[in-house]
Amino acid sequence: MAYDERCKYFPCRIVKVQDGDSVIVDIDQGFSDWKHDQQLRLMGIDANEIRRGGGRDLEDVHHGKLAKAYLRGLLEVGEVYVVQTHKKEKGKYGRWLVTLWKGRTNINKLMIRKHLAVAYHGQSKKEVMGEHRKCIRKLKQLDMWESLIALPPILKRLGGR
């Protein structure tokens, strides 16, 4: 893990994976002081939504469900990971913006490398949707665009558990 003195690092226990870029955790603030059920957004990435609406079609939803399944396969509920905070403020939906670490692996960057999320830095919704489409095409090229029934093999090929 690349240490940055401007950031804060906290152990956290996974409670739930909400989707491909959001989790709920319990955060250990030290000296037996825990903040429970904290909603976190993985900073700098956007995963497709897992529900239709907002111009999303079934492929977009499938892509979002693949991202959620991959993240679920990567993070075990009850296990301890590290969150790296970047700001004292929350995102527009009230979630803390963080980088999530599993050992030395930056989970945020991993989701982008696996074509399950796109880099997000305030672009328009149209631009983000275009980037998601590129990810979908890449997963199809890599022959990883399969039905949700085949998720365990997909997770294995993507490098999950």
C-alpha cells in the first residue's frame, strides 16, 4: 500500500457490498471506538447501476450485477480491510469517499482494470455511459460476458475467489 501522509487509514470490517462501487462497513477508529454501518463510495470509480432506469438497458444492468458479484467475491463479509480517506466531506449521496485496500491491492483500481468500473472524476453522465459501453465491449472481446448463472467461472477468470 502506498502510504500518503495527507490521508487517514482505518481498519474496517465489511458488512455488505451494495453494488460495484459502494460498501457498508464498520470502521475501527482506535481504542475500541467503532463507527458502525458506514456507507462508503469507492472514490474515483463508477460501476454501472444494478437496476434499470436513467437510460440504462439490460446490458448496463448486467454489467452492474457483474461488478457487484465480483466485488462480493473479492471481499468477505466480516473480514477486515483498510479504508483510506481523502476528504472530510461526503459524496453527493452522503457516502464517505474512500480507497479500499485488500492487503497491497487497491480495490478501486482493480475494478477499473477488470473492466467492471470506469474512472470517474466528475464527467457528464453521457461520457460515463460511453466508458461503460467500452468496458462491456472489452468483456465481450475477452469472452467474459456470460450469463449471471455462470458467475463462479467468471469470478475465477477475473481473479476473484
